[in-house]
Amino acid sequence: MIKPLIYRLGSNPKLSLKRFLRGLALFVLAVIFIALGYFSHYTLQVIGLVILLVALFFAAWGYVGIFANRFSQVLNKTTPEQDDPDLWK
């Protein structure tokens, strides 16, 4: 049930990296707007907070894709070689 989801999320690591980097760039932009709003009008801070929410969404979506790609590689390498589940032999 969870393996197909992991494989689907991690199927395109370049796209996941692109999403993560977009989220990171939007995060930097949001911090700039929040800092500018501190020194000038408060509406810049509100705009920065909205951009921050979007940035966190994109960064999290990209990071989940990157993690799923790495985890799917681990799942592929750890196929059971024996039918005996006894770990103490």
C-alpha cells in the first residue's frame, strides 16, 4: 500500500529538486518582505507571510519527493533473500 506511493512520489527526482529549490527561493523572498515590513509598512509583512506559506508548501513537497526517491532506492536493495525470518541464525 505504501510502496506504490513512495515509488510514485520519488519517480522524478529532478522535478522534486526543482520544487524544493523554488520553495527555498520563495522562502528567501518571504524573509526579505518580512524584514522590509519591519522597517516600513506592515502590509509587506503580511505579503511576506503569504509567500512564506507558499514557500513552505513547495519546499515540503519537493523534500518529500527527494526523500521518497532515496527511500525507494533503499527498498529496492533490501529485498528478502531468504524465506526464514529468524535473525539469530
